[in-house]
Amino acid sequence: MTETTISVPDIHCNHCKMSLEGALGKVAGVKTASVDVPSATISVTFDAPATMDELVAAIEGQGYEVIRG
Ligand SMILES: [Cu+2]
């Protein structure tokens, strides 16, 4: 199990939270995805076949830019 925190500065409201958690939840291998609106970050736990690149692609697919850290 890999746990990561992804910074997505454009997260600003509950709608962002719902759409991003929904998109990440559809990525095979993702166990949990939790958006924290005040800090504009997403905590994700995942296993194979999910990869960091796929998580980023799912986020970008919703129209958000990811800050890679
Ligand atoms: Cu929003």
C-alpha cells in the first residue's frame, strides 16, 4: 500500500472535493481518496495497478493542475 498527498491548488470548494474523489475512486487500485479543501490537498492510498501517473491523469482529467512535489 502506498500513501501519498497530492497538492492541487485549484481545489476551492465541496464540488471540487466530490468530483476529484469520484474520479480517483474509479482508478483501479485506489483504496481511499480524501480531498482536504482548506489545504487544497488530496490524500490517496493505493496499490497496483494504480500508479502515481494514473492518479495525476485522473485529477488532470477533471481539469485540475497538479503540483508535483
Ligand atoms: Cu470547487
